Amino acid sequence: MRTVTAIVTVFAFASAAFAALAPSAHAEDPAFLSIGGGTYDWNRKKDEGIEVRMEYRHDEKLFGLVKPFVAAAVSKNDSTQVFLGAGILMDIYLGKRFVITPSFAPHFYNGGNAKLDLDYVLEFRSQVEAAYRFDDRSRLGVAVSHYSNASLGKSNPGTESAILYYSIPVNFFN
């Protein structure tokens, strides 16, 4: 678990440094409604199940570097877990078609059972997504994420998710 967290963290910081130094290759993307589904707790397999997500990813950058997003997720296994959060992401373009998106978001958490309880109402989700960008700017991507309470609870079991995303360009607030 710590290895996955370390890899995601190092990759996110390396991506941020690369993006800060690399010039933008093209016009900015629009806002997205991202819908995803995949496997929950696939790494430790204490209570493996499915996870579905919906996110709104804003198109406006904060400080010229990161974009805000809001997220809702539900995982179902022997119990149901609900995650609601908001955070920041950064799109790193590798040519015209490929996008790497590291993100970080605190989430409110509810759920768990004797097999896997994340042990605190506040969980932090770190994630890295790799996506293919279509001509209409929609994206199909895969992501690996880690939920952790950062040792705020009595224990910090954490868990990982692997998610397949489809991101649809939207114009809700423009």
C-alpha cells in the first residue's frame, strides 16, 4: 500500500514539474463530465468490489496550473462506501492525443465493515489517469487511485481503485 502511494505521489510531483517547464502544445480543453467504473480494493483485497464515479472537471485553471473538480463515488462489496469530495487536477499533454492527469482531493467518507473500514470521515484521494483524447475532445482513460486518511484515524488501512473513465466535454457554466 505504501509503495502504491509513494509511486502515485512521486509521479504526481514529477508530472507537475514537467508541466510547469513544458510549453503548452495546443488550445485548452473544455470542462468535462467524467463517468467511471472499475474495481475497488484490488491491491490488498480485504473487501474487493466495484466502484462507480462521477466527476465534474472545470475548464478554468487556478494559478495558471491546476483545475478544480468535484467528485462523487460509491463502492459496493460486502458493504457500501460513499465518497464526496473536491480537489485539483492537472492535465499534462503528451502530443495531441494523450493526456496524463494527476489529481488530489479530500473526500468525506461513509461506510465500511469489519473487513475494510477506512477509519475516518476524511479521506484523501490521490490519482493518476492516462487518457486518449478523441477529435471531439472527449477522453477514454484508465486511472489508479489511493484513498488514505493520512493517519488521522486510529488506523490508516487505505485502499486502491482502478477505474476506466469516459470524459464528455460539457458547457454547464460558460
